[in-house]
Amino acid sequence: MPNSLSLFSDQLAEISHQLAENAPLQALALIDEISNTSYQFTTPKPRIALLMLKSQAETELGQCHALIATLNEALSLSQDDDFAAERLQILNQLADQVYTMGDYRQSIQLWMNSIELGLELGDISSAILAFISIGGIFNAAEQHERALKLHQQALHYSHKLDNPHIFYTLRLYLAADYMWLKLPNDTLTILNQADPILKKCNHFNGIAESHLWRAQALFQLERYAEAIDHLQQGLQCAVQHHHYWASIKCAYHLGLILTHQKRHAEAEQALLEALATASDNEFMQLLRDCWLGLSALYEDMDQAQQAYFALQSAHSFEHQLAKSAPILEVEPRILQRLAALETRFSLEISRQENRQLLEQQAQQIQKLNQLLTEVEQDALTKLANRRWLDTHLAPQITKLNAADTISILLLDLDHFKQINDDFSHLAGDEVLRDIGLILQQACRDVDTPVRYGGEEFLVVLKGLNLFSAAKVAERIRTQVAQHAWPSSIEGRQLTISVGVAQAQLGDNLISLIERADLALYRAKDLGRNRIEL
Ligand SMILES: Nc1nc2c(ncn2[C@@H]2O[C@H](COP(=O)(O)OP(=O)(O)OP(=O)(O)O)[C@@H](O)[C@H]2O)c(=O)[nH]1
């Protein structure tokens, strides 16, 4: 089946398109169709990709059991190291789903696997998100102080990460922690930080959740009308964007506040709405809460029998929850593993920080070197400049000893003014660049060609005496005389005159250059295109 892979890619693209168009049912139908055809792939990658899309469609449709089955299949296919990134994503999704359905024990294990894998892959952001979610589980187990501590720790780990997703997720969790700890003003303050980022990122689930925590804080502050308003906004946003968990939570809390306000009919409607969605999605904890809410409502309405039945239903879910979520039972093991993970966290973070620091330092050093080079470099010819002579050659001449031999050539173009006048300053520049190249080619590694000024050049020759330096000068003079100049000077020939000098004990840079300059003058006087010592 040679074309199967390209056909498959087209089909995946079609499914993604349907999901983007909000048509999860059509997407699922196509996924089923593909699953029934027997594509033969050599790696699990395409199947994993298909399952990821399937999980997206099932999330949209609130098909929780199917979703968990899909994610578990994807997880088992992604065990190979080649699919570690996919595995991380699947683990996170699965943990999230299992948590929402009230199986805290399994979700905590999944989150910890996710932290471990995230740290292994160096994906600090994913590890921090998983860490934050574990804090949420402590809240569900009514260990709010512990949840807050964990989230504050995450805040510490994440404060240097420029990651908006972590920024608002963490703040939403902290808002919940403060709410549980009856610190409503702290909840409002932290939500004020999160809201602008949530809006900027168009994160509708988060926006719905923010309304939810804000409403609960306002309820604690006895600002009931505002609380109701936020719950209605949160509910609307959550329903519109298929965020089942937030829509149930908003409807449920709306029911509670309306009960408190004696608006019984509206309260019942909200609670039944929450119950229906929780039941569709099999969210155990929320089902229990909704029944408890209904029970309280009926009690408030003096409908004792209905209140009793509702309470019984709540107990049955409580029982199921206790079976799947005995967080206290696994607590010592969890805490031990968490502590180990925290140590790895700090190590990984400081490792990354160190790496960043080293990278920054290397960049700064590179910049500095660049600047230093530019300061000592002539912009036109890229040769060293006069500043280089002062910094590097001057001290060598002053400290010269009997064993050192250094000579210099001072070179000046003959009648260069004429080139500028006859052709243009730009043409003159081209000539100067060519001279730069000729000098570079004539130099050994230990020598340094320098643009001394305008059309004057200097070459520092290490280890050469006056006689050897003169030979180099002669070679350069010949090369210049025979050089094929750019067409901009229309076949004009150019020559140079050179003064040669060798550094003597007691010399300094100025006295050495003066001697070379005197020789250069002589060369000019004697008719140019020649060398004088
Ligand atoms: N194109 C160009 N010309 C430059 C640059 N620096 C200096 N000059 C020119 O170089 C010329 C040097 O002229 P002079 O000092 O009169 O000497 P010359 O014409 O080379 O004659 P002699 O040295 O006596 O052989 C001047 O016209 C300067 O303007 C530069 O960076 N680019």
C-alpha cells in the first residue's frame, strides 16, 4: 500500500479540520472509519496521532469513559523513548480526566509519572503544571494548607519561567486554595493578576473558572448579588466552550447561593442542571456535591422526604468516592515520592538556570570580543588600526630585549589623490580595500598589516631583521605594481613607496615609526615605487 501514508495524512488533516470547525461527531465517524481499515504502518506514530485526535473529539463530546480508554491505548502505544513527548502529553490529559472523574489515587500516580518524565525531558513547564495539579488533589482531599504550600512552592519554581499558561493556571489554583482557607480577599487579589492574561490568551475554560472562584470569594464576603452575577457569567462561558467541570461547578454554586437567598425554584433548576451534566460525565465528587446541595435545598423548603432521598444519593456517591480515592491510605508513599521529586525539581531548575547563565555569559563575552575587535579594526579594509598599534605594538617595542627582532614597513600609495580626483572617492576606497587584501596575503600568521591612516599602511613583521623586512617590502611593491585593479579605475596602474625600519633597543613606537617615515620620504623623493631603509 505505497500511498497509504499520504492518504492517512490527508485524513488526519480532515479530522483536525472537523475538530476546528466544532464538528466532533463527524470527526469521530471518520476516525472510526479509518480505524476499521487495515493500514500497515511500521511505527505506532500514526496510530498515536489518530488516538490523540480521537481524545480531542471525545473531550468535546464529554464521553469520559471512551476518552479514558482512548488515552490508555495511546499511553500503552507511546512507551518507546521515541514517543516520550507524546507520552507526556497523554499522561497529562489522562491524569486530568481521571482526576475530574474523582479517581484521585490514579490521577496522583499519573501526575507523578508526568513530573518524572517532564524532568527527564527537561520540560520544566510540563513538570510544574503536573506539580500544580497534585496540589489540586490535596484540595479535593480537604488538605487545603498542604495544597497551598505546594502551590506556593510551584510559584517559587515558576517565577522565572515566561509561560502564560503556568502563570494563570497556578493563580487559578491559588485562588481556590485561598477560597478554601477562607481568605476571600487573597482570592480576589490573585484572580486580578490572572484575569488579564486569561483574556489575552482567550482561555475560556480559565475565564469560567476565574468567575467561579471569584463568586465564591464574594459569597464569603457576603456580596451575594455580585457572586450570583459571576456564577452566571462563568456558567455561560463554560457551557459555550464545553467546559463541563466548570459548568457543573458554577451551576452547583449558583444553586447554593440561590438557596441561601431563598430563591428556591431558581436554586432547584440550577442544581438539577448541575446534576444532569455531572451525571452525563460521571464526575463522582460533583455528583455527591449536587445531591448534598439538593438535600440542603429541600430541607430549607421543609420537604423532609425529598431531602432525605437526596442525602441518601449523596452518601452512595460518597461511598464510591471513598473506594476510588482513599488519598489518606496512599499518603505516606505519595509524600515520600513528592519529596524526592521536589529535590529533582530544584536540581533541574538550577541546572537550567546555570545553563542559561553560561549561555548569557558566552554571548556577552562574544559581544565584548566583537566590540574589542571593532575598536581595533579599520572599518574599510578590516585591517588592524592605529589603536591596535598603541595597544599591542607599543608595549612590545618599549620592552624589547636583545633576543627580539621586530621590523616595520610604512607603505604609502603613490599619487593616490589622483585616483580620487579622476575617478571618485568610492573608486579610491576600492583601491584601499584591494591594498588591504594584498597586505593580508603577504603576511604570515605572526605578522600584522595595519591601516595607519588615509592611504598609508604599516606592516609589523615579527622575527625579521631590516634586510629580511626589505625583501618582504619588495615583494609587496611588486605585487601592487602588477595588481589587476578594479574596473572603476579604468586600467590605471598604481604603485607604492615603502620605508623600512627595524626596532632597536631603547626605541618606542613613535621613534620607530619616525625612522620608517624618514625612509618613506626618501623613497618618495627618489621617484616613488621604491623601497628605502
Ligand atoms: N578614497 C579615499 N581616499 C582617501 C582616504 N583617506 C585618505 N584619502 C585620500 O588620499 C589622498 C592622499 O593624497 P596625498 O597625501 O596628497 O598624497 P598622494 O596623492 O598619494 O601623493 P604622494 O603620497 O605624494 O605620492 C588624499 O586625496 C586623501 O583624500 C580614504 O579613506 N578613502
